[in-house]
Amino acid sequence: MALTLNPEKRVPLLKNPSESHHLPVKTTKTHPTRPSSDPNADKAGIYFIGTATTILSWQGIKILTDPNFLHKGDHVHLGPGVTAERKTNPAVDIDHLPPLDCILLSHYHEDHFDRLVEDSLNRDFPIISTPDAKSCLTSSSKEEPFRNVHALDFFEGLTLPIVTGPTLSGKKPQIKVTGMPGEHVPPGPLSVANELLKAVPPTNGWLIELGYSSESGSTVNEEVGYRIYISGDTLFIDELKQIPEYLHGEKIDLMLVHLGGTTIPGPKMPLLMVTMDAKQGVQLLKLVDPDVTVPIHFDDYNVMLSPLEDFKKEISAAGLDERVVYLDRGDAYQFEVRGLL
Ligand SMILES: [Zn+2]
């Protein structure tokens, strides 16, 4: 499977396309212990909008994750009897975005794909998500089904070749996206009403590999210059141990971890935790062992009961301060992709 990314032939994100804007970057952060000295380095970045909404930029391509552009005081419906109130504003509004190339959606849940987004998106804009989300988004029972949704199961990959001008070394940039395991529901016997479980759809994590392909004769060589792992809305479950096994010793450069200890049905009745809290986040960091971790999805809704401060304390106690970069909404993290020259 392939989905080609061509900045010259973008599908507009919105039904009513707005003029394009630059991202309002507050602060740009870099590697905590190895700041860049090479101005010619192949630069890429992550911009944090809020919740699990980020923009990955590289080689003129911009990928939007889990679009959620509701504002403080707005509500999301997360399933039968489960609603949550937004406590924050996104760093940028949906009609103030730069031109984008595709959406990576971890799962079909309103705090990751809200009604504003659903109503305003162009049905032909490319979306990569779970098989469950694909069947929901493309369902003929929808008034306006989406027409360009690509489903990835766990460990299933999709290569996104990037159409650019010729590079000096003859290498062509590409992004490979692979579904990673995730589970919103705690394993084992559940004492919680079955209804609650309907509130938690299947979810993916993502492995995003930025790299290059080059041809010599009839062979195509592929090299990966940077690996990003996004946890998605998962708990710390046994299946996550398959991730380091899948990587065969290759290193994750950057992990975006969904924290928050999201607990449903809500703060007045905290029955079932469906995303990692501070302790589980540190467990995941130790398991995946990424070079740098950036926490996201930690305080945007009133159902997120594990504050970022708790994670910071756990990280310090584990001696991992130099492995974590904290972004505010509107901050960016800039990094370098290896292998162009
Ligand atoms: Zn979530």
C-alpha cells in the first residue's frame, strides 16, 4: 500500500478552504543534552496544539495527529453516559492552520476527532486510522461519509513517498507509518458495567519512520533517519512489549506519550482508567527507552485525573529528567533526521 504526499497537489483540509497561516510558535525546544550546531542539518519538528493534536513537519510535509479543536467549556460525548468538558484552548484554530498533507487518527473518539472537525473536514482529505475508525468514517449511514481513509492494523505499515525536487544524493524522502498495539480497556476481569466499555473504541499507537529510499540498479535501499513512536490512548498493557521486539534493537528517537490517566465516566465517579497515568507513563518510557519523550494528552479534559506534575515527579524520581522535553500548547520540538548526505 502507498499514499503519495505531494505538496504541489494537496487536497484542502476543509470543505470551505481558508487562507493558509503560519503556526504561532511560542518557544522552539531542542534535544535536552545535544543542541544542534549544524545549520545544514535535515530539520524536522513537532508542534503541540493540545490534547493529542500535533503537527509533524518534515521535507515540506505536514501531518496532523488526532485533530481536536474545541475550546474551553465545550463538551465531548465519549460514549453512553460519558461526557467530558474541555479545560483548555487549542494553540491554533482549525481555520488558521498551514496547508496539511494527511491526518493520523489513533481512534475514533470525540476528544481526538471532535464534531467541529467532523463537520468541517473535506471528505477527500487523506486520513490514516484504525480499521474500526475507517468503518465509522466511511459508513454509508453517515450523511457525508469520508472517501479517503486508510486503515492500519497493529504492525501493518503504509509507506508515504514524498514528491520533492531531486535531492543531491539521489535519495527520495519517505515516511512510513505502522500501526502499533494499544488498548483503552484494562485487561482481566472487569467489574465495571458493560455500558462503559462501549465508550472506548479500539485504538492504535503509531510508529512513524522518517527516511529515504534510493535505487541502485534494480534494488531499492531504504534507510530510516528518525523514528517516532506515538502511544495513542493506551494503558500499559502486555502487548506493548511487542514494540521493542518488533524494532529488533533499533532505537526510538522520540516518543509522544498520551498521559492524563483519563478516567470514566467522570471525576465524580472515577471507575475505569482508560489512558496511562504518571506511573504507567514512566513504565512505558522504561520499556520503549526512547532517546527523548514528550508528554501530550494530559490536562485538556476534566476526565484527565493524573496531572502532568505527577509525571514530572515520577520522571525526576527515576532520574530521567534529561530524557523528557515538556511542551506547552503552542511550543515546538525541533530535531534532525539522519541520512540525507
Ligand atoms: Zn483521549
